[in-house]
Amino acid sequence: MRIIYLSFLLFLINCVVFSQNEPSCDWNVTVTASNATIAVQQNNSNNMYIDCYENGSQATSLMDFLISNLMCPVWIGVFYFDDNWALQCGGYTEWDSTQSFALAAWGDDPTTPEKDGFSDQEDYIFRLCINGNEFSLNASMSSEMPFLDYYTTNGFADLLDVDFSDWV
């Protein structure tokens, strides 16, 4: 019986340790009482590209890669502007190219004096993090009901396609 309990305890420790993955970029998120959900659907994943330069920093030719084909941890983040017009991370998740997934965009906490999340009707700004490198992007979002292409508390958004094209 003791072996069963010990095995179960080791399983739980493993789950907690491996579930604490964080992006290699310096993204800090303030979790507040309100959020919106952004869906990244598997059937749209063929529209998600990243532009990379062949030969590293030598810009000899630009190549497109499907994000779903990358074999390293990839993180997607959604950003807003704070009171000082500095870009802040409002939510992130690890990219899952095997299935649909969701990203939480956290709203501003009205009980604090500083802006620490999205304001109502604020546009989403997306970035991608791969091995500590950040990419900005051009994104297309659905605006057909029930989806919105901007933040609202308890709102629902759908990311249709992205082109992560610029190094940050």
C-alpha cells in the first residue's frame, strides 16, 4: 500500500513540475477578475506562418514556415498598452499545433489605480516567442457573431490567420 501512495505522490509531483512551463521571453501577466477567450482553431493552423531569414542574421533570403511545423516550444501572447503606452502581456499560452486551443486575455482590474489589463473595446496585439526571440504579427480575426475582434469582458474571439513577420 505504501508503494501505491508513494507512486501516486511522485506522479503528482511530476504533473506539477512539468505543468509550470513558461515562455523563454520575459512575459509577465497580471491575472485579474475579468477576461476574454481567444480561440485558435486547428482548422485555421494552415494559415499561421512565420517568416525567417535563411543563414541567421545574414538576410540572404526570406522563408515562410508554418508555425505548426516548428519542433521547439512556441508561445503566443496577447498584449495591451499600459498607462505609459508600454506594451504589456495580457495573457499567453504554449502553441499547440495538434489541436484547437484557447488563450485568455485578462482585463483591467478596476480596483487598482494602474492599468493592468485590457480595457473594454481595446484591440488585441499578438506576439510569438520562440527560444527567447519575439515576433510581432499581422493577424486576422473573425468579427462574425459570436466573435469579436477586440476585448470585452467575457468576450469570445477567433484567430483566423497570422503572419509573424517582424523581430521585436
